Amino acid sequence: MSFHDGFRYQLPWKYGSNWNGFENAVLGGWQANLISTANNRTPFDVFYNGGSPTVRPDLVGNPFAGITTRYQYFNPAAFAPVPKNNAGVQLRGGTTPRNYLVGPHVKNTDLSAFKNFQFGEPYNLQFRAEFYNLTNTPQFINPNNNLTDSNFGKLQSTRIGSPDPVCLAVLVLLIKTHRGNGRQPLFPVFC
């Protein structure tokens, strides 16, 4: 399940009114945007390489008790390999249910503020300040779920593709008059 919410707010101060040029330049033409996202946690299996194919281990304790460090997502002592006979063959399947654990939540809030400056009839200059992951919350992927790994149960990395935390840009916008009232960037923007 996902939740996405956003809003755009054009600040009530407009160009014109009874303001002088300085007041228009400072207070007029502001817009604020906010986008919030929250995703449900992803279930995952715990496994180990105990033969072919890989199998789920035995659940022998509470995986949520005894967590000692910030990045230890679950208790690795709650899982144990399945017993084997003298020939090295597993006696049975593991007792850990399928998709027994769920990964961390994904929560993100992005904020941007735009300031439009009018100059000339067909052109606008737009200053943008965009703040990605405004709360600077790490977005972890599922922890290591391989019982035989030394990092078993630990959060090791964050999601790939997180943008730079802040982007400042200036655009020159050309106001279309022949095909509608939309605005198109005249020059590309790189953050």
C-alpha cells in the first residue's frame, strides 16, 4: 500500500497591486510545492545456503528481542540452520514461515519554492529551490537475510536513485502565445 500527497500553493501576493517595483520583486510571484510519500514495508524471507535449493532456517526465538545496535534490524540468534543427517542431507524443511519479516518503511517529503520574475512580454525568469528528502530520513532497503552471512540481520544500504538533497536552478521561461498559455523552459536545467 502506498500513500502519496502533494500540494501547490501560489502565495497570494501578485505582481501589480499598489506595490512599487522593489516590493513586487521581493514579494510577488512565489509558489510553494510539497510532495509526501509513504510506502508499506516489503515482506522478505530468511534463508541460508544449506544445500540445493536454498532453504529457510528454523525459527528458534523472537527475532525482535535483543536488538543491540541501530542498524541491527532483527535478532540473528532467533534463527538456526535445519539439522542434517550424517550424509549432510537436511532432515526437514525449516520452521520459519515464508515472508515472515517485513522491511523498513519508506517515507519521503520533498519541498520546492519557485520565484517568478517577469521581464519583457514573452519571457519569465524563474528561480527554483528544491529540497529532496527534506527530513533527511535514510531510506533503507531490506536487511541482509542470509543466515550464513556475517552481516545477517543488518541494514547495509539505502535505496539507489536518491537525488541530490538540494537543487538550485534558474530558468528562462518563454510564454507560448500561439498554442495555449503554457510555459516552456527556454534553456535546459541541470541540478
